[in-house]
Amino acid sequence: MAGAQGIPGRHGQRRGQSGGGQGAFHGVQSHGRGVVVVAQMGQHDLTGAVFRQSNGKGGGILVAGMNYGQGSSREHAALVPLYLGIRAVVAKSFARIHQANLINNGILPLTFQNEADYDRIAQGDTLSLPHVRETVESGSDTFVLHNDTKDEDYIVLMPLTARQQGCILYGGLLNYTRKSAKTE
């Protein structure tokens, strides 16, 4: 992943950039890459070393199983992936409130179109979301998740409302609200 065009995060943004919002997907031209961390409820295979690797390289993609975020609907649960540099979560399914909180923090929650694709991804695989910014801007609900390690593509989905699109593009609800207030 060294030298790859990563998904820039809030901590690495530069003031005075022109163009769209200053959020998680600002400045992404072709694709974001991230080290995958596979998370399953009840298992503790989310190691600090993997998160440090993810955060240090401009962002990461977390891969999770069924009902990701269950029991963690509070805003703090979505802040931890943000703090750790996670820019997208791909899961079999999400707990409804947690999914909304991820969006409000500028983290893209995606679900597998084919749940069997979850089993094709291993911890440590490098994943990318080609044309992620363009896909969000276009309003499409279909994204391509590319496994760089295995050279495989998986279809992942996230239907977004216009407000949710803005939250993702500007790095969260606060940035989106600030930008919206300036244009009124």
C-alpha cells in the first residue's frame, strides 16, 4: 500500500484546499485503499497493530459480519472507527442506528450484495474502493470493492439520500451542515 492514493482523513487535511468538502473522500481521485480488518461479533481479532497500520496509511476498510454495530447505537461507537482511520465499513448487515451514526461521522457503510463474498476476504487483504467519490457524487447505490491481494471484485451496496451523500462527501454531519449553512 506504500505510495498508494489513500483515502485522506480529517487529521491529514490541508486548510485552503479548493473544490468540494474537506471530508473523508475529499481529494480522492481514483480510489481509496485500505488494509482490511475482519470483525465478527464476539471475537477479538481487531488488533491494535492492524489499526495502527490502517491509520498510518491514510485510512482503512473494516469488514464485518451480520448486524454490525448491534448494541452500540451511541455516537461513541462510530467515533472509534473514525479515530482509528477507518473510512468505510463493509458488512453483511448493519444495526440501523449504528449505520446512521457511521454516515454522520463520514464513514461509508456498505453491505455485500452477495453475502458469500464476506468469506472470500481474509484479514490482512488489501482492499480498494475504485472511484468512490465519483460513485457517491453520482448517487449510485452500487460500489465495487476490489481485493488487491486476490485481484477480485465484489459488489457492495449503500443507497444514500442527498443528505447522507453530503455527510459522506464532506466528512460527516457537522462539516456538511457547516457547508450547507454557508451556501444559504
